[in-house]
Amino acid sequence: MRLKDEFKKMITELSSKFKFPPISGIFFPPLHKGGQPNNAQFMAVSLENGAAGISFVLLPDEKIKQYNTLKPSDFTGKDPKELALEFGNEDPVKEMISLAAINAICQYVMQAARFKVESAVDSLGLLSVSARDRIGMVGLFFGLVKTIRNAGADLVIIEKNERLIQKHPNLPITLDATRLQTCNKILCTSTTLLNNSLDEILTHCSPDAFISIIGPTAGYFPDPLFARGIDVVGGRVVKNGAQFLQLLAEGKRWGDATQRTCFQKETYTGIF
């Protein structure tokens, strides 16, 4: 079963135990040709109880016309489950919205069940980097490269964007995901779930590797990822949906509107 199907299964199981509130708002930033600027990289779905979910705006230029037809008013009052179950349908616009709905539902359940959310401990997903390590970085976390190098660890960066190799010639960036096989610790962007590359990435990881998935779009329960051997899932939960959507609309920093999370497989008790 694909990871995306496992996430849909999780949402279906949650719906048998919880009644999800309807969508109260949705925010879509303007879509820019050639990639999004830093202050317009995320969209979000908020629910009537204040829960909200984040998704990365990861769309090719040919989807601009379809994206620009989206109207927030068309989503108000809808059941978020309806959107969440479109995950994995191969339409990147619908999948983007689906991931935001999945995150919103999970964060509603966290609130309703008074689920204890583990706080983030560090920006490196608990990798505890040392000079003995070979780190695989899936997606360029530019701000963390210096930290890893200062620890004396070897580093290989796996990217899908070939232009980054020319842009950063001094960084060990490659398109070859098989290079992960020699890494004992792996830091992976949560965007890999959305762009359909995480299933493949995991096939190249050593069974003994310590794997952390991190990023703002990992606002869901980590059960499907832990079942695949991932050790840490670090993301964000939204504390005030209406406030968060307003901050996105204004292109402002998120501040206290969100909270970093860091679920660990060894301490996670599960929701089911």
C-alpha cells in the first residue's frame, strides 16, 4: 500500500471515532511562475473549532490556470474528510489541498482527544550529529548545513532540482538517491510525502539508519510513517486557525500562531 493510501486509511479510522467540524476558511497565496517566494510557500485549511492544517504550494507552472480558479468560498462549510480522501489522486492541486485537510483533521483530533503533543527538541530531528556520522539530507535545508559540517560529519544532499547543483557548487548535492544507502542518519523534508518521492526515498535507506522527517507540513499523526521505519516526525500544529490564515494572507512570520512538534517512535503511544 502506498503511503498516501495509508494516510487516507488513517483519516477513515479517525472519522469512525470523531465527528470533524466543517471548514471555516481556506487560504491560497498567489501562484508565481517558476516557483514561490518565501512568504507565499504555504496554503492552509481552517476548521470551525480553530484547528488548521498547512500544505506546501508545490505546483508546476502548467497548473496556474487551474489554481487560479480556486475560490475559498467554494470550500466553506465542506466536510474536510471529503478533501482529505482525495490524497493520492495524481492531481497536484487537489493533493495540496488534501494534505492541508489531513493536517487540519489530525490537529482537531489532537485537541478533541486532549492528545499530548510532543514539543520539538532541536532543528535536526534528534539526529545528534557527530564526526562519526554520514548524514543524508533529502531536500536542501540550507540553514542546517553549517551545523552538520561544524560537527565534522560527512554530508550528502539529495535533491530533485538540478539547478541547485549549479547554484551551490560547494555543496555535496546530487540527484542520485541511492547515495543514501551509505548514510547512518537521514534528515528528510516532509514535502517528499506530497511530491510522491518518499516511498522511493525509503527504499534507498539502510534498515539501520535513523530517519527524521521534518517540515511544517508534517502536522499529522505519525503512525503511517512510524510503520515504515521512520524514527522521528517533526512538524507544526496551528494554535489559532483564524489568526494563522490572517498571517499567511499578510505574508508575516507565524510567531506564536504555531507550535513545533517532534514525535518520537520510541515514546509515541498512538491515537488508536
